Amino acid sequence: MTEEHRFGDLKKIPPEPAAKIMARGKVVLQTKLDAPASASVGDVLAELEEKGELIDMLHLLAHALPPREATWWACLSGRDIVPEGTEKMPPPLQAAEDWVFKPNDETRTRAREALDNADNEDETMLCAMAATFADGTLGPGELEDYEAPPGAVGGAAFGMALTAMFDDEELTDMRGPWILERGLDIARGGNGKVEAPEVPPPPTDEDLEDEFDDDDADETEEARP
């Protein structure tokens, strides 16, 4: 792809073909690409956007981001699903954020512990998983002798993005592009804190009455000979 597009300044993403990144992480996109095997991540993202394939864009971006950046993107998605008014973040999310801000063996050990002790229903465990596997192993200490599964960090970040996107079905169409923009901001060197889209207010009783009247009128019109 030779034309200019908005994905040409993703300076945090390694300058290697998207196909190589996907092969390393064992990523299989749902979209058939027209781009050559040498195409950059930016070029592939541009093609996917043109084809309206948001999920594949999230998938590719999750694996293309470096581990620390991908983990931070996962943490932002993790925050999305924490109920409002919660006084304390879930331990896996907190441990992952601690590692992002101070990546060392101590914080990574806490991330591994949070992952091991997480409740099965705590979906923010994906954040701790990303931090735990960030250096390509199963964790610090003795676990460093064992390689993490291929694409583990990207898979966790992608899973967290989808979890946040579909957390509220009524907001999915709004959240998806917003989550993508946060990831792109991180890829450009930002902090990912992109302004959230404005949520439309719930319909009033008057709105519902007007909608009912319109539907009734349509049915009457269809019933006429």
C-alpha cells in the first residue's frame, strides 16, 4: 500500500512485517488480506479499517505492541469493566498496573501471584497474565526456565479488549472504536487515555411513546388495501 494513511506513525511498533509478527504469535485473522507478506502493521491496519474489520484490527494491534505497552492497554480495558464506585481495584489489575509503572522482578512476582490467586470470574486476570508473561517466560524465579506460550501477552491484551468491548452490549458499537483508538495512541507513544465517547441518555417515557405511535402508524399503513 503506497497511499498515506493514519497508521504511519506507530513508533512503538517494531518495523517488521505484520506477517512476521502474526506468525510469531500464531495469530490467524478472520479477514483475507490483499496486502503482500512484506506489508507493515500500519498498512495492514489500514486495509482492515477499509474493510471494516475492527476485531481483526484489535487482534493485530494487541500482538504488534511491545509487551509493556500491550499490558497497559489491557489494564485500561480492565478498568472499563470494574463497576463504578469500586473502592479497590481487583488484585490482578492492580498488580499488572504496578508492573507497568515499575517493571522489575518484584512487581512481576506480584503479578504472577495475583494471576495464580485470581477468582475464576475475575476477568482482569488477563492483565496479570500479560504482565507475568511479558519477558517471554512463565514468570520470575524458577519459572524463568520455561517459555511462555507463543503470543501470550498479545492474546491476553486482545482478550481484555474484547471483554471490555462486549461488557455492555448496548455500548459495544461505541466502545470498540474507542478501545482501538486507545491502543493506537499507545502505539504512537501516548498514554492511551483517549476521551471516552459520549453515552446517549436512556430514552424517556415520551420517546418510547413516540416510537410506539410511529410503529402503530406503520402497521396501520401496511394493513390498508
